[in-house]
Amino acid sequence: MSVEEGTANHGRLLGAVRGPQDVKRMTAEQLDILAAEIRDFLIAKVSRTGGHVGPNLGVVELTLAMHRVFDSPRDRLLFDTGHQAYVHKILTGRQDGFDKLRQRGGLSGYPSQAESEHDLIENSHASTALSYADGLAKAYALRGEPRSVVAVVGDGALTGGMCWEALNNIATAGNPLVIVVNDNGRSYSPTIGGLADHLSSLRLNPGYEKVLDTVKDALGSTPLVGKPMYEVLHAVKKGIKDAVAPQAMFEDLGIKYVGPVDGHDIAAVESSLRAAKNFGGPVIVHAVTRKGYGYRPAEEDEADCLHGPGAFDAETGKLLAVPSVKWTNVFADELVAIADERPDVVGITAAMAEPTGIATLARKYPHRVYDVGIAEQHAATSAAGLAMGGLHPVVAVYATFLNRAFDQVLLDVAMHKLPVTFVLDRAGITGPDGPSHYGIWDMSVFGVVPGLRIAAPRDAGSLREELREAIAVDDGPTILRFPTGTVAADLPAVRRVGTVDVLAESARTDVLLVAVGSFAGLGMEVAARVAEQGYGVTVVDPRWVRPVPAELVELAAGHRLVVTVEDGVRVGGVGDALAQAMRDADVRVPLRDLGVPADWHPHGTRAQILADLRLTAQDVARDVTGWISRLDAQPVEDVQRDEAGAKN
Ligand SMILES: Cc1ncc(C[n+]2csc(CCOP(=O)(O)OP(=O)(O)O)c2C)c(N)n1
């Protein structure tokens, strides 16, 4: 079907778009129809798979305009964070993949080089695009390649320090480069801080009145949205009317500023982008958009404009999943209970108050929670300052994002022996968000920090207990890490040895199975299966995995084989650390460490990926049985030599 035929067949223009060149040929009228079709498509598809629906509804016109003005892939279109690249995927020949978005073997939820030559940055951590853009622009200048570099960055991502380091360099280098600031006023929740205030003030120049009028007209003709949202926008504008901010901040930095432009007006965005493209130096195009635009449930979702829901009802926007008690909820409630008792306990979030549960504390004690923006490094060192000032900060972040702040945790917090508790949600294999969202590095990376203690709770009861223990530590940092999803059923200990919980034991002491955190349940199942083969397994949950508890080494010495299983990378993981502690204590019992290989694991469900990695009870039981039966057949020394061979 041609683009012309598509216009005649209402609702089918989108089907005719196989690549950016099809969009370039369209009339203004066709583009409006196409934008509406893209919205319908996004809602229909993402409601089934879950995904970043709100951010993408907000960039439909922006993305169309970008593909009309620039020639991807020769020109490079970079999406900061990458969660708002669905429209770009739709326009670059990937519509068919949306039925399996974020599912195993299907489209990634972020740009992916394997999927398309139109994609470049795969990293889903925020605030990197301007640095990539700076480097690309320098490379093209040096190589004499006439290519445009365009980076889309949200006002939320702009709160990250890397963006400001990049702007500083982009201004100095002076290379042609277009920065599209997608300003919807929100990260998950409204973006906070001086920069957000500044962007608001820019909306107050005369051009913004025009933006408002256009938005008003557009909203009036959008049945799902209607008048109320216009009124909200208008009220926001009135509220900030008297704010005073230097209008020329970006230009002071040495970067041309164009805007604000109505990001839902394709022609207006196009003309700004053309001006920016022809300028010949770095330019910021400030586009004002609405997160969730055109879909009432998203626009009216106060929490996060349906930022990244699971599968939902397309009519109502309501989640389809049955609510369950998540690890996050248990943490959030216990933190409030502790804060009730200890006025020195405060919370920090890096723009993720709701997803990390710290919002529960903020609702009760608004003045004891700090949202620092997407700024994990600052969060860590600011927490150090709070601790120096006599408070006990609890920094709640996703495990993958604390990687950013390694040096801050190491030197700013730990070297100063400061009591800061880092709570790492979504630790381990997470699933649909793919490799850059897996929280699999924390135990290895932070395991090297002197004086840092790491706890991995196995269920709700141990999460509560270990959170209390962590916050009771007053001479150094602590980390508490737990996975995503529904919290595991409580698993009582048979007894406690030092800080180690013994979960199961038998008359025979063949295998010591060290099950880290949420793998405790798996450990119990493995023990039952291995027992069927006539071997005795002691299952322990170390609770605190760093430093390695001395009792764990003593327990190891009383068994014939030690097996560790953890939801983190094997290199430098709990198994590695225990092996080292055993060597140091001259305990010569063979050890096998099971965990996640240090590699890039594709997206899928958590269960699928764990199965791929053979981290299921069935697989682990088979392995353990194989290893222990080989010990029966071979002297210990031979097995140790085999183990060394297997690892190399
Ligand atoms: C380093 C880092 N911390 C936290 C996040 C989680 N996160 C994903 S999107 C987002 C908000 C982004 O806001 P913005 O850049 O304005 O884009 P929008 O979704 O509003 O279009 C956050 C905090 C992340 N991706 N990277």
C-alpha cells in the first residue's frame, strides 16, 4: 500500500510506513492522521506487553519532525535513556516487532544496534546522550564527514550531572550538534530543582503564549483529553509567572537556544529543527510536550503519567496484574516504622520516589525525604553530608543505578566511615528491561569497599530485620539488596549460627548449600531433590554476605562440598568471596559457585533468563548431585584439580 492509498483507507497510513523516507513524503494533513494512528498503535500494543507508554505518547510529533528534517541513519538520532524511542522504532521499520515488545526474542524496550542501523545508544541509564553526541560530533568533524548529530534529552535526564559536563564540552568544541530538550516537566513525577525551574521560566517568554494557545486548540479537539488538562497547564503557568530566572542560561554557556516550541506541532518543531540544523554550531531546541499526550488515563495519572506500566486495560489505563505484596512495599512500610522511632532517619531518592517506595516515607514525613533528581552520584555524597550532620540517610535506588556512584560510595562514604544505608531494589536478574537494567553487579562491585556490609534478605521477615540491623550500624555504610516482584513467602530458620541462618539440615553433612537472598526457596527445593539421591544437604542463608561471616567458613569446614548460589555475577560474587575466606582459613573443602556469568544477557522474563542460566531448582539439584557423587568416586584432591580446570 502506498502513502497515497493509506490516506484513503482511514487508519491505515501507518501500515504504509516502512522507513523514514515514507514520512518525508507526507502532507501536513497526512502527518496529523499518522500521529493519531501512532498513538492508537502505541496504546493497543503496549497495553498488552507493558512498557514506556507515557513517554512515547509525548514524543510522537517530535520524532516525526526529527525523521523529516534529518536523514537517519546517516544523521545520528540519539535518545537519552532510550525509553522514548518506540516511535522511532515504529518509523524505522519495526512495527511488526511490537507484538513481542520487551519479550524474549522480541523487540527491546530500548534502542538496539542488533535491531536496526537507526539505533546507536543501548544504555538505558539516563543523562548520557549529550556526551555520546559530543564525541560523535568531534569524530565526524575530524574525519570530515558531513553528518548531523541530534540528541533528544528529557528535562528529567537533564538533572543528571553528566549532561552538564557534556554541555560544557559541547559549547567549547563548537561543533554542529542539535540538542532537543523534550520538556514535559516530569521525570516519573514532576522534575525538581533549579534546572526545572529555569525551563519553566523559559516557557514564560512571548513564544510560550503561542505554545499555550496551540496546545489549547489541540486539546479542544482531542476527545480523550479535553479542557481540564489545558486548565491545569494554564494554572502551572500562572503559578510560575513571577519566577525570575536568567533567560539566557544556555546562551551564556555558549550554546544557541531556540524555543520554546510546541512539541506537538509538527510544522513548528520542523522549522526549529531546520534552523538548528543549518546553524552550524551547537543548538538547543526547547520543545514543550505533555507526557502521555492524547491518552487521558496517562495524562491524568498523577503518579507518573503511565511512565512504564505492566500490561493494562487500554480503555481505562488500569493495570491488569493482580496487586501483590512486593519487596518494595515491605521495605517502604518498615522504613516508616523505623522513622517513627528514629527522627534521625531520612530518605533520599534519585527521581524515583514511587518505584523505590521512598514515597511512603515522604507522605508521612515530607521534610525528611530528598529527591535529588537523576543524580545517583550526588545522592551518595549528599548522603555522606547528611550523615556527617548527624542523620542516618537511607538512599533507595535500583541496584543497577548505584553502579554510577561507586567512587562516591567508596571514598566519600566508606572511607569516612559514615552510616549511610543504600537500599537496592530490583537487584539480580530483572527481566524485560534487558542487560543495562540488571542489578547483577552490586555484590561484586561494592564487595571490594572496605568496611561496607551487604545484606541480602530472603523474605519479608528477614527484609524487615536486616533493614533494622543496617540502620543500626553507626560506623560505616550498609547495603540491603532485594529482587523485583512479589516478596517470597516467609521461610523460618531452624537455627542461627552467628549471623547465619540455617534453613535446613540433615543427619548427613555432605553438602553445604549457601543460598543468597531470594534464592533461599530454591535452596530448599534443591536440598529436597538431592536428599532423594541419598545425600544430606545443609541449606544456609548467610543474611550478611559482606564481610563473609566467619561462621560460614566454619560450617563449610564441616561438609564435603560447598555450593553457593546467588543472583549476581560470579566474578567477585559471594561464592568467590567465600572461596577466598576458606583459602585464608586453610579450609580445603571443594567449592562450586553458581550465579550469573559476567555477560550481556538479553531481555525476557526473570524466570526465562534464570532458566537460560540454569539457575532453577531442577538444574542446580542435578549439578549438586553430579558433583557430590563424583566426590564419592574420586579423592578430594582430584576434584579440586578438576574444579580449577573448569574455571580456567
Ligand atoms: C541513571 C538513571 N537513574 C534512574 C533512571 C530511571 N529513569 C528512567 S526514565 C526516568 C525519568 C526520565 O525523565 P525524562 O528524561 O524527563 O524523560 P520522560 O520520561 O519524561 O520523557 C528515570 C528516573 C535511569 N534510567 N537512569
